[in-house]
Amino acid sequence: MIDFYYAPTPNGWKVAIMLAECDLEHTTHLMRLSQGDQFTESFLAISPNARMPAIVDHAPGAGWGDAPVPVFESAAILFYLAAKTGRFMPPPQDKRAMKELDEWLFWQTGNQGPMAGQLSHFRNYAPEADRAYGLRRYAGEYDRNLGVLENRLDGRSYILGDDYSIADMQAFPWVFIAKPLGASLDAFPRVADWRARIKTRPAVRRAIDLFKGDQNRGQHRADNNDVLFNQTAASLRPRAQD
Ligand SMILES: N[C@@H](CCC(=O)N[C@@H](CS)C(=O)NCC(=O)O)C(=O)O
């Protein structure tokens, strides 16, 4: 059994997609990020970066010992679940394909994800007066990353080639919401086709609908919520669970 710590955001969807694709038995724990669930002592023990998604696998299987396995960071979770199930990753003996999987998981984690996240921040949550430069900078970086993906999809149906993999699950959610981020996919036809192919998968539909009503659609912002925004190291002082 797997405990899944989740909020309905693009980063949460990545793992929700994989759990649904693999039909893995799990319990979803909805996190109220605007109220500080990410800073409770019990959650920080699982995810020291105070971010969801995270999982705890209570039946990790051969080679892991008896203790439950906690995993934080979406790419690490997807990789862990792919290795556990043997699904949505290349055969481990194909070293070149595995190297490419690593590259695209790291690319998303270090580039597309944070740039899109900052674009969303400056578009939806930053104080009005402080928006302009950040919006310009991260809209440009988001666009640049769409260009990287467009080039990669030249001659490929999916990021690693013919087969849909965890690299696609990792990158899809931030492309899925291009329109609300103020971006158009018109200049990126391969990305648009790839997005359309992935969007129709039943597991993906289920994942992006999970706790949809609990999305932060601009109601918790930097000017009205000092738990989710304006964080510093002091934010990491564990709070009691309520
Ligand atoms: N690189 C991380 C990013 C995770 C992340 O930024 N999660 C956000 C929600 S989308 C979060 O938990 N935010 C809580 C907070 O900012 O306090 C991953 O891919 O897992």
C-alpha cells in the first residue's frame, strides 16, 4: 500500500498519473498547502523540502528491507514507481535509453518545472505592482522550454521515442496548462499533438480531475497568505498537525 501526499497542481498530477496508469493501490492524502500541511513534523520527515508530491511505500518489495520507503520530488517518485513496476521506463539494460530518461527527468526538474512554476507565480499570485519583470522573464523561459520540447519531438511521438514513459508524465502537466499560463502552442505543433495524445489517456483524465474543486485558483496569493507565500527558512519550523 502506498500513501500519496497530494494537492491538485501540475506537480501533484505527475504522480497521480503514474499511480493511475499502473493501477497501484494507494491512499490519497489531500494537502492544504495554504494552511501549512507541508510544514508539519510528520510531513517534513517524508519530504524535507516541504513540497508535495511525496509518497510512502509500505510494501516496497525485495531488496528494500521491512521499513516503509518515503520518496519526495516528483521525478524521483516516478522513477521509483517505474522501477517497482517495471513499467513506463526503458529496459534497465538499455543504458543509452536509461541515460536519456535521466536527462529528460532532470531537464524537467531543473528547467521546465521551475520556470513554469515561476511564470504561474508572477501571473497569478504576485502582488500586481511587482509582476512585470518576473512575468517577462518566466514567460520567455517557459517559451524557450516549449521550444526545447518541440525540437525533441521532431521524429518522435513521445520524449523517449515510440513509447510513452515517465518522462512524458513528468513534462505533460505544465504543458497541459499552457493556456491559463498565458502561452499559446500555435508555434509548437509537435508539442500540441503530443499534449493531445497524452490528454486523452483515461488515467491522465482521472489524475487531473482528482480533487479538482480544491485547486488554488488565485484565491490564496502573496498579498493575503503568508503560509504559502513569502517563505523563508523560518517556515520550516515544524508546526503541530491539526
Ligand atoms: N520539484 C518539485 C516541485 C514540487 C512543488 O513545487 N510543489 C508545490 C505545489 S505545485 C508545493 O508543494 N508547494 C508548497 C509550498 O510552496 O509551500 C517536484 O517536482 O516534486
